[in-house]
Amino acid sequence: MNERSRYLILILMIYILNTGLQVEADSNLIGHWKLNGNSNDESTNHLNGVNHNTDLNVAGRTGKSAGFNGRNSYLSVPHQNALKFGTKDFAISTWIHTDENLDDSLGDILSKFDPVTRKGFTLTIKNHAGSTSSQANYRHLSFGIDNAKIDEKWTDCGQPGNSIIPFSICVFKNELYAGTCEPAPEDAGRVFKYAGNEKWIDCGSPFPSNAVSCLAVYNGELYAGVTKYRLRGSSLAESKNDTRGGHVFRYAGNKKWIPCGKPGQGQGLNGMVVFRNKLYVSEIYSPGFHRYEGGTNWTNCGSPNGKRMESMTVFNGNIYATGYDEGAIYRYDGGETWKTVGKLEGVTQTYAFATYEGKLHVSTWPDGSVYRYEAENKWTNLGRFDQEKEVMGLGVYNGKLYGGTLPLAKVFRFDGTNNWTDTGQLDTTKDVRYRRSWNMAVFKGKLYSGVLPSGKVYSLEAGKNVTYDTALKPGWRHIVAQKAGNRLELYVDGKKVAESSKFNPQDFDISNTRPLKIGFGSHDYFNGKISDLRIYQSALSQKKIDKLAQ
């Protein structure tokens, strides 16, 4: 046998070996959508997708990929028996691309979830600004399963410092931070880091005023705004600390806070949000809206008809703001233009935002309701929360929308129009007029809310959820989300980045007859690109994950 023949045989053996390994490794594929010009399933199940406004010919890592516009594009795969996951292990592997400069949420990568029965799974990247004054979650990967049979109860996570309100909460670099309002004359608003159970670690006080009113992650760092908060707005005794706020600070670690200037002339700041790679803040007691230019410099961006803004969020290419002075919602295009996009009948104040099932939702006073944005000046009332007067904090968690209330500080789950399920009362302080469930954030697979006037933070686990609580880097990333025995796991670029607490797999039969949705789910339409999506009917080994991530 000559040298050329031996070489050809060697090449053939390598090909056969690699092909055999690939067939062996992928024999448990449920579906494989390459998304390189079509939405066909390359597995033996032929689970071809139906295209809804998705561009299947955008530039990908190698060749073409699927481009999702974050507004109305997704792929749906009709239910078949191959998509009945039951209580078995399964794994999702895909490549995704997200931009660094965002003017919208990032949204859902993949979902098969029935909101009526609360059965199924969701895989999403959470961006949540506007609940209420902070940007609570930013680019956080979340994977959850549910079957509606697990008991829910709120857990007391303790009181940060001498807080009367955990005014702001925010997830940053795998930690949950809370900014407090502390009304005693010798106290000042502080920032704390959650240490588990009922413990909090003091991260210092940026300024002598009584409240750290807003938090946000911007350019990979934590920013805070401070305020002289008027507690009489919650029917409590006024604070004797008269130090005016209105300043912004950046956290440098070890209780050190770097001054970043004073936007405007007011005594406090309220909303904080990142839009098109710029940080914005609003004032609390006077009309004012400002863009950070670096150092200690800020640009005044006007206000809607001279009205005060409260919460701010980013949705479909614009900033939206709620208001203290009227039951309105305002929209800002990034230039100098504000526009009123709704005035709600019977509402005198609008509070928090959440994006749920691809639509913007807002909470209100005094009718204790949530409204859904349908079109300009068209909002649908989704019903009142029992006899509560105000809905304040909003959050989307493990496939469902939640809202916190006043005067009883309850939290309700949305189970359909005019159907809000009471999940419990968080604050039971006696002899006060108002108790508030103030804000919401998702952290370590649970939903968190800060309450007034006990000053505590509470958490809720519904179903089972795992979160990667560090901002997902832009560009192409390889993602694996899997149910492996008694845990959920998340991998990014081949590395395990998070796992859930243990659970009994037999408690989670997640089968449902809803379609599989690629690029859409309970949070928002996906804003980015997806390539080479695979679903396996077993968990994947580290060796297989490494190979897929190469």
C-alpha cells in the first residue's frame, strides 16, 4: 500500500469516527433548527417552524442566522408528542447575538409555557427597568419550569439597616443591592448587599440625605441617586433629616462612592434607566429629566408638558415614563421630544412598568389596577386587585406577571383579565394607614420585593428557576439551559454559570399543548439573532457542551 492510499484511509477513518460520534451524541435530539435561511427542523421529528416576521437571512457566525426585531417577530412550532417533556431531563443549546447599544428589552429566547395552567418552561434575558424607581435587572439570563402545583409562600429576607423602605433594589454582578430610606435624624440612606437568610452587608452611605432612591447598572458599574424623601406621602411621620439630595454616585467598592454630579436643582431623584448606552435620571419633586455625559456633567432633556415623572422604562425604541401629576404615560424618543401616549380615566397617578407577553403594562392609583398598552392612547384595563387602592411594583417572573399593592402590601399574580390571584400580604405592621409592596427584582431564581413601613425585603419562589445574575456580554454567546436530575443549570460559552437549588423532578410535569416559540414568550419579543438551536431529551455532559460551544 502506497503512502497516498494510507493517507486516504486515515482521512476516511477520521470521517467515519467523527460522523459516528456525532450520530451517537445527537441521537437524543428532539429538534434542531439551524436557522440558516429557513425554519426547518433537521431532526427526525420534522418540527418545522412557522415564520412570523423573522428575517432568516441575516449575517450569522458562519453564514446565515435568524434576525428578531424585538417588536413582532418570532417562530412558532405547533405542538407534537415529541414536545411533551413530562418530568424528564432535557437540554436547550443555542447561539445568540445581542447588541451592546439597546433601545428595547432583549426578551425571550425560547418558551413552551401555558399561562392558564402554569405549566411549561421559559428561557429569557431579563431587562427590567421601572419597578419602581430602579433598573432592577439588566441582561440577566433566566431559565424556569413550573407546573402550578408547588406551594408558594413569601420568605422574610430581613431589614437592611434601619430602613423604613428599601426604596431601590437592583441586581449587580451576582449580588442583590438595596438602597434604603432611613428617617431618623442621625441616619442617612445607605446601600446594602444581601448576604442570605435575613442578613445584609453595609456598602456605605453615598450622601447624608435620608434615601438612596434609585439604582442602575451602567457600563458595568453600579450607580445610585439620592433624595430627601417626604414620608408624609405614605402617611408616615416626616423625617427629621432635612439634608437635600439630588446627586448621583458610582460605587467603587469598600463603602466608597464617587460623586457623578447633581442633575437639576431639585432635592431628590426618582427614576433611573439606561437607553442607547446613556444613563438617564428623573427628579422626584420637580419636573426634570437628565442625561449623563460623564464625569459630573449632565444634559437637561426637558419634561413632558412640565409634569413630574416617576418610573422610567425602555420599550420598542423609546423611553416611557409614568407621572405623579396626572394619570398619564409619556414617551421620549431620545432627542428633545416628549409625547403623551395615554391618559387613563379615573387615574390620578401612574407608577411602575413591566413588559409582559410583548406588551407594556403600567400600574395605577387610586383604582388599584394594571393597564396594557395596545396602541397610542389605547390602554386596556386588566382589572382591579381586590379592594386595593394602588398597584405599585410590577415584575415578570417565571412566566407570570406580578403586582404589589397599597394599603395592605399584598402581591397578586395575573391569571387573566379581571383575575388577579392573591399570593400573600408582605407587611403586617399595625396602626399605620398605608403599607406598600414598593418594588420588584428577580435574583437567584426568586422574586424579591421591598416593603413599607417595616423596611424589609421578601422573596417568593414559584416553580423552579435559575438565573445568571451578571450582565450577559453582547455579541455571539453560546447558551445551554438544562434540567439535569434535581437541578436546573445554565451554561454560557461552555462554562456553568448558575444552578438552581435541588427539587424533586417528579413534582414538575411540564407538558402542555401550547406551541414552542422561538424568540418570544412571557417577557418580550427577542431583540437579536439566534442560530443553531437544538433541544435534547436528556441533559448534556460537559464534554458535549464544550463541543457545542466551540
